[in-house]
Amino acid sequence: MKFYAFYRLNTLIRKGDYQFDNLPKIYCIGILAISIFSYVADYQNVAVLKNQNNELIDEQMTFITIELDKFKKGLSDVENDLDKLIYTMKTIHEVSEPTQFPQFWNEEWLRVAIQELDKRAFTPEQRLSYEMTISANALAIKNENKKIEEAEKRGGETAKAEVIANSLKRGKLTIEEIAEDSGVSVDFVLEIQRGLAQNP
């Protein structure tokens, strides 16, 4: 990581009479399968140059390491985007069925990340299977979201119908006032009124 970071720094510095201010910051990100910091418990580390009193000296270069081996969170413990990304990196090679896909794998940024996986080593059959699994997962999640929206809509209409029926039974408001207060059409109120007349 230091090699790549310092190499990048060397490409930014020009020869000759040169001021070193306004250099762009360098973020060196290392995602490691194993643990290299045995004395650090956290799976994520952000390092900059500090002195012996833990005071910041320079943050022109920032080293970010993720040790996948230390990430022990299960699906139910995933809380933020970093957790989602690391969980994906640790588990995606184990998943083959759409039913195993976490809901958040359908988020746009993660779909793009998953599609960027190195698929060059796949056989044509493996590549087809992978693409079909991704497509099936997206379709399954879309269908589930549609079912949820339809159920919420039906629930909302049922609740409105009950409020309108109660208003009609009290007989204190006109059809137009009930429609306006409930945010529905006059025809909708009349339909409920007809239903009440048939089933008093």
C-alpha cells in the first residue's frame, strides 16, 4: 500500500522550484482477505500521519484498510453502506440462488459493484448462470415490492371507505363535503352510499 501511495505522490510532484501546497489528497484503500493487524480489533482502519501525542501532522495521504477476516456481522447486523459492501465481498461467492440474495443487493450502487466483479475466468456457462441469477433476483425483489405497494393501497382504500361510511351514516355532511374531506371523488362516495343502502 505504501509503495502505490508513494508512487502516486511522486507522479504529482514536479521538478524545479515548486510549492508543495494544493496537492490533491491520496487515499490508498486496501481490502484484505486476511488479518494483518493482529493488535487491532476493528476490521476497518483509517491511518494518517500523527505525532507521539496523537496530534495530526499531515493528512495528504490516507491509508484505509479493511480486513475481511475480522468482519463477523451476519445479515441481520448489517447497518450501513460499508457493512453492505463488506458483507457482499465476503459472501457473494457462496450465493447461487435468488432466494439467498439480501434485499440491499438490489440497490443501484451495489448492483454496479457486483457487475464489476472479475468474470473473465468464468466459462460461458458460468457467466450465463451468473447473469440469470442476478436477473431473477432483481425480478423477485421487484415483484415483492409490487405486492407490498398493492397491499398498502388496498389497506388505505379500506380505511377511507370506513371513514366515508361513518360520515354518511351521521348524515351531517353533503356528499361533496365528504368527498373533499376524504380526498376522493364524489363517485367513490356515491358508490359507498349505494353499498350502505343495499346492506343497511
